[in-house]
Amino acid sequence: KFAMVAPDVQIDDGKGTILISSEEGETEANNHRKLSDFAIRNGTRLQADDFLQDYTLLINVLHSEDLEKDVEFEVVGDAPERIGPKPPEPTSRNISNGSDDGAQPSTSTGK
């Protein structure tokens, strides 16, 4: 739902309980557990981080009995503006006249 590539998700409780890890097999035992097994209930905060995309979310879990039939969860909030790999860092620029403002040296002939 959040378009994360390699997420790490932990309970934001200061203990660092990891629910989902981007390291293969590290949290595989959690796949069939319920949120309540981790004492996650109304008001719990989760932190989701995708290092590959330089993308972090804070998720507030809110319990509701008002969801439509057969709907298990709903994501409410602002979607990130940019999803995808982090753009490459700019490479060094050629500076020909002592500044990087793009100005070129004068080529006029003085008379």
C-alpha cells in the first residue's frame, strides 16, 4: 500500500521491536502473527523505513468498527509526493572562471 521496496517496520515504543525486516528471513516468524500478538492496539505508533528510497513513515494505528464489509484495514493520510529510488547525487561541475554560476569568460576584443 505504501510502495516500499525493502521496508523495516518497528514499534515506536523505545524498545525497538522489529515487525518486518528488509533482511531476508529475519522476521519470517512474524508473517502469520496478528498485531495484537505484539500488544499493538488503538493508538500504537509504528515506524516504517525504506533505506533504498530514503523514505520513512510514522503510522498511527487506530481501531475502528465502522469499516465496510470485508474491509480489514484502511489507509488514511497524505501519500508521499515522490516514490521511487533516490535520485543520484549531482556530480562535480567544471568551473572555468572561479565561480559555478555558469558565466563564461569574456571573449570581446577591446579597441
